[in-house]
Amino acid sequence: MRWFVTRRTCRSHPRLGGRYFLAYRWTPSPMRILSGIQPSGVLHIGNYFGMMQPAIALQSQGEAFYFIADYHALTTLHDPLALRENSRRVALDFLACGLDPARAALFRQSDVPQVTELAWILNTVTPMGLLERAHSYKDKIARGLAASAGLFTYPTLMAADILIYDSDVVPVGRDQKQHVEITRDLAIKMNETYGQILKLPEPRISTATAIVPGLDGQKMSKSYGNTIDLFGSEKETQKRVMSITTDSTPVEAPKNPDTSSIFQLYSLFASPNEIAEMRADFEKGGRGYGDFKKQLFAKLWDYFAPMRKRREEILAQPDYINEVLAQGAAHANAIADVVMTRVRQAVGL
Ligand code: TYM
């Protein structure tokens, strides 16, 4: 809900009769939904269940903005051809999975360069300690990534991504929760310093899919090399599923479904009855992990069949992706300009 200034005719008032005057009206405004995904590699089913599927489900419930975070990908990817190609493929995959450009703006982050201006302004009020506590930064440094200023200030750019569209809701996986909390902290800091200029967003994390496990049971992630790609070939996908790490429980012995990545992954694709059946089969004993993996692969492969078909259809229309991205960027720019005008005015630029 937002306040709007409106012009109304008042015929009944004895003095104002027939004239226009300004009035405030409490008008419902659509919920703004925003999320982003880095084009730093091939998308996997953790991306799909953690962010893409919830984002697609939300697109009919408000004004949605989904973008390809290519500025962010520059913190780890320095190959221009790969960056361009990955960005296009993220757009293709997102569309194939059901993003409807008539409902959601899909665009490249770098097509709204105002976001880097807002990131700079946010940087000027960002406490160093806040960035030093960011898990994602500490994690990347621990994995041997060079500690660049871009990597360090990654959360400020992400905050700008969110705040520049007056976003209400941010659908993300659990690993991004802290970044959305930092965004809220920075919005509060700006509002305390300059008045109420930025809106506080809420993360939207679905409990069932907050952390999709990878082949080794850790969080599925490109950087851990434990992914199942969203649109991998049949052979490769089967190979990955068959390589899921298991313990050495013999075929005939009962198995614990709650500690098994096979069962957790199967639960993402199957119906409640099918999930209950697999649980019972685990607990009964008599079936080996190889068997369960085959069952998981069959389910997963079927699940994505309509999306693979849609992907082929999109690939057959060479201009479609460019048109969608251009249209999305135009919409996103219009909103970003409104917020940036407000911010520039407030800070004295
Ligand atoms: P990225 O590109 O790493 O991941 C995109 C989305 O996928 C989710 N995700 C997962 N969810 C559950 N289980 C998993 N194993 C899994 N792996 C990935 C992530 O949580 C994320 O939602 N910083 C962001 C990109 C970004 C952004 C933003 C997001 C930039 N600006 C503004 C939201 C709003 C990132 O690196 O996501």
C-alpha cells in the first residue's frame, strides 16, 4: 500500500464544488519482487529450487524484476566471451523454466548502470565491520579467491540491486539470507542519515528448498563441483546422479532416508505419495542405493522434460532473448530512475 497524490472533483462540498483539489489516497500498489542470479557458470538444480522456481511462482503475485547479475560475476569471472555467453544462457534457462516476460522483467544487471551509482552511495555509509562479517566473502577467501575490493563490497552492490527497485520481497536460497539482512541494515542507515528514502525488503526463503544438497551432501554449488546441471545431457545427468555419495549400508539392511541426499533430492521432484513410498522402502531394507539413484534419475529427467522442450523452442527464435532482455531493461530503468532521483536529491547531488 502506498500514498499517492491524486486530483479529484468534489461536487458535494459547498465551496469546492466542481473544482479539483489534491488529496491523499491509500492506494494498493503491487508487491515488488526482485531476485538475481550470477552468470558465473551453468545453472544447477540448487539454483532452480532455491530461487528460480519460487521466483517464477511469485511472478503472478506482483511486479517482478529478475536479473542476471553480470557485474557480480565479474568478481570471479574474467573471461569476456564466457561472461556474455553465460548471461545469455541464464536468460534462456530462466525463460525455459517458465519465466513469463509479460509478467516479470528479465534483464542484465549491467543494463541498469545506475545500480553502481547507488552502490557507491551505499558504500559511503557502510561500516567496514558489516562487510568483514559477511559469510560469503569469508568463504570465498577461504577457498583461495583473491581478496579484491569488488569481492569485499559485493554485498553493497547486492543491496543496491534490491533497494533501487523499492523491492518488497526477495526470493533467495538460504545462502543469500545474510546479504538481504545487510541490505536492510544499509537501508536503515541511509534512512537515519537522509530521511525515509529507501524501502526495507524481506527475504523469502522456502524451507523445503532453502539448501539443496549436492552430490556429496554439502550445499549444491558450482564452486564445490557437486552439482547436477539443470539442462545437462541425459548421459551426463545420469552419471552425476549415479555418483551421489552414499554410506556402506548393505542392500538388505534398513537405511535412513533423512541423512540421504538421494532421498532429499527425490523429495524435490516427487508427489507426497511417492515420497512416502521411497521413505518406506528405505526403512524396510532390501533395496540398494543404486536402485534408489535410478529412481531419482527417472523422476528428475521427466520433471524437466517440458522445460527442455520449451528451451528448444526458444533456441529456434534467434531474436527472442534479445527482445525480452531489452524490454526488461527498459522497465527496470524506468523504476531505477525514479528511486535514484529521490536518492540523489536526498544526499545533495
Ligand atoms: P547465485 O548466483 O549464487 O545463486 C542464485 C540463487 O540460487 C540459490 N542457490 C541455492 N538455493 C538452494 N540450494 C542451493 N544449493 C543453492 N545454490 C544456489 C541462491 O541462494 C540464489 O538465490 N548474490 C546472489 C546474486 C544476486 C542477488 C542480488 C540475489 C546479486 N544481486 C539481489 C538477490 C537479490 C548470488 O550469488 O546468487
